[in-house]
Amino acid sequence: MSLYEGLLAVHILAVVLWVGGAAMLLILFTKLSKINDGPTIGKLGNIAGELGEKYFMPLSIVVLASGVWMVLDSGRGFERLWIVFGLLGIVATIVIGAGFLGPGGKKLDALVSEKGPGTPEVLAQQEKMMTLSRLDLAILILIVLNMAIKPGA
Ligand code: HEM
């Protein structure tokens, strides 16, 4: 196996764990909010906040580092459209994840404990988290498509 093939395998594995994890969290939040299980939503918000630091952030660093290394190893250059889209996308999703989803999940749990499940403040925070999670997942899926199709390759 060449260095490039090894990096590609690591890149794709980290992408699978990242995108799969984000999709599963969104599915769980959606199911719990449909059955109105406020306390569990609060706990899941807290777990999601923790996962942001301990699971999603390390994976995003692996994806970024392996991607940049492959570009350097192949001598392609960073100005290609699909690589620019990849870089912009990963920055956007790291900002959404670390800046809003992580702290937002912990805030949701704190609000549930303080105000009680199903209160207007809690529901507003829940809705905000779900909208941001959908946006984050949509960006991730667009980057996967971008990487597979490689526009302007
Ligand atoms: C969330 C961000 C990212 C996702 C979801 C993602 C996803 C993928 C996927 C699914 C592939 C396999 C497609 C294929 O080989 O045909 C791939 C390949 C690749 N990605 Fe990424 N990627 C991301 C970020 C990046 C970044 C930031 C860079 C570079 C700066 C990058 C560089 C590459 C390269 C060089 C390949 C190999 C393409 C090839 O050998 O044909 N990726 N990526």
C-alpha cells in the first residue's frame, strides 16, 4: 500500500465515523422530540456537547490533516475548485460544531434542569439545535459529493 492509499483510507474512515455519527445524533434528537421526551433530550444534548470535543473534533482534525497531506503528496496544489470547496466546507462545519452545536447541547441540558422539559426556552433551544444539526449534516453531505465528483478536477 502506498502512503497516498493509506492516507485515503484514513481520510475516508474518519469521514464515515464523522458523518455517520452526526446523522445518528440528528435521528435520535428528531425521534426524541417527536415523542416529547424532554429529559432524555437534555441528557442527549449534554452527551452531544461532550462528543463534540472528544469525538467530532479529533475526527475533523484527522480528515483535514489527511486531506492536506494527500494534496501535498500528490503535488496537486490547493487551488483546484474541489479542494477549495473541501477546505471551505470543513471550516464551516468546524465553526458550526465547535462554536454552536457543542456549547448549544450543554446549554440545552442546563435549560432542561433549570426550567423543566417542554418549556418555551427549552423548545426554542431544541429547535435551534436541530436546525443547526441539519445544516451541518447538509454541508458534510455536500462535501462528500464534492470529493466524489471533484468539480473542475
Ligand atoms: C468534511 C470534510 C471532508 C469530507 C467529508 C471529505 C470526504 C472525502 C471522500 C468521501 C473522499 C473519497 C472520494 C474519492 O476518493 O473519490 C475524499 C477524498 C479526498 N479528499 Fe476529502 N473530504 C473532506 C475534506 C478534505 C479536505 C479539507 C481536503 C484537502 C485539503 C481533502 C482532500 C481529499 C483528497 C486529496 C482526496 C483523494 C481524492 C483522490 O485520490 O481521487 N478532503 N474526501
